[in-house]
Amino acid sequence: MKINLFMKKQQLRFKNNNIIWFIVGILFLPMFVKAEEESELWLNPYGITGMTHYQLEYGPGEEISGIKDNVKLSDNLPFLGAGITGIYRGVSVDASFVTSSGLLGDIEQSGEYSDPNLKNIFYDRDIHLKRRTWNASLGYELLSNNSENLVIFAGYKQAKTNYGWVDHEYKTRNRNSAVIGIPSKDNEFNTDGWFLGINYSREVDIFWGHKGRLGLNFSYAWLDGELETRRTHKEIEGGLRSRTRYENVLSKTRGRTIGINWAAGLPFLGEDWSYSIFLEHSDYGFEAKSGYFTDTFFSDGYTHEILDLNSYDAKETIYSINFSVSYFFD
């Protein structure tokens, strides 16, 4: 069956435009407020660094493709980022961007699997992995005094995870033997959607009168997922042959994020400086809703619908520790 993907791409492009305008509105809202009451507005730019333990699992791919694909990523990603928060009369807006691009080298793996003829194939794999996230949110203080705060918030977030790999396949465990195949893959897993959450924090005395705030954070998200995959398998044994398969799968999920946060001042830099340490865990199970593929195995050149989507249900698990330094303008 021939499928036209133009309308789906247009829908995704329209959704991305909504994200852009939402973030622009979040960023510029404090500027409009400032014209009315400059003395009650605080702007808080901050820098972020930290480490994410990222896990992504799905597969194996359809048997009809003839290209096995069982994804089980699990690695630590260092990241850098920046953000800005505006606060006015109990209303806060926040926008941030975080990326791991250029901070991690290739991941090396080795293993074996059985081909359709039940022969063992041994492989060495080089994986590249990077992840970028955008967040924008609007919050409101339900409770605020010298000792505790309670804030509800809502917002939009988007994440792009890019990974790919190149295998060198061998007939035996001896890597000095001739290479019999070179499979490769480029993959992009995009997620975006709305979230709603609550944060409670309380002032805590540390030592010698130095105080900080300990907070708990919980949010729930409704996300859309899009998985785009291009796999190529070059068979060298018996003459060079190449086969390419492209897949596009759309999915949905609902998931939670929990976190704990510590924030305190940096008096040696001045009263307007502060730091924050944030531990966070997110867990999402994406259910595939629709999918399409093209495969050079077929001579018709058409785009076909993926009928068995169970293999494309994805599980994404994220653990992260963030450290940020911020400065308050008033």
C-alpha cells in the first residue's frame, strides 16, 4: 500500500511551530510585566552542567526486513545547558536548553547473534549517541513564606535523541578473520508534549546560620514520540550487496518525573549568587500507534504500512544529576 507522508510531516511541523511560540511567549512575558512594576520583577539566568544515565529499549525489528534490530542503549551522557527564570508576584516563567552534543566519544560494544540460517555472527559495534532537551514552563505559588513554598507548574518539553552505529561482522570470534558484512544505522527518537507538576520546598539550616532550601518535585507528562530509523546492510561475502530500510513510527505515552532539589546561596560571590543540585528520574513507556517503511528488498519502491507495531513500543528511562549556578537581577 502506498502511503503519502506529507500530511503527517505538516502536522509535526505545525506542532513544532506551536512549541516555538510557546517558548517565545514564556521568555518575553517578564519584559511586559517589567514595564508595569519593575521593582517586583526578578530575572534569574543560570548555567547547568551534570550527568544523565540514559536508557532506551525497543525491538527486535520485523522479520520481513531481514535486518535485525534490537536496541538496548544504556550509557552516561555529560551535558551542558543554560536557562532563565522570571518571577513576578508569585508567578514564575522558566525556559532552558540542555545538550550532550560533542561531550561524549563513541561507545564500543561486541557481541553475537544468529542469522536466518541459524549461524552465529560475531560483531564489533561503534555507537555514537547525543541528546538535546528544551523545556518551558509557567508556575504559580500556592504557598510562600519564610520557611516553605508550594508551587504548581505546567509547561511544554521537547527532546531529541540521536544515535547510530556501524558493525563489522565476522564468522568467528577471531577478529583477524575477513569481514563478512557491515551493517549501519542512523536513528532519531523525538519526544514532545505537555507536563503538569508540583514542587514543595522548605528552608533548612545547614551550619553556622547558613541556610538553604530542600525541595521535592513531581510532574506528569503526556508525550508524543517519533522514531525515524535508516538501516543499511552491506554483505561483502560472495560479492558486495547493499540493502536499505527506512522506518517512521509514531507513538504516545504518559509518564512521571520525580526529583529532589537542594538550593543555597554563594555568599563568597555575593548575595545575588546561588547554586542548586537537582536529582531527577523519569520513566516513559511509549506505545506505537502507526508506522511506515520503505525497503529496497521490495522492487515496487512504495511506502508500506507496518502492521505489527509491538516491536516498536519503546521504553525510555532517565536518571540525572544537575548542578547549576544562577544570578538574580532585580
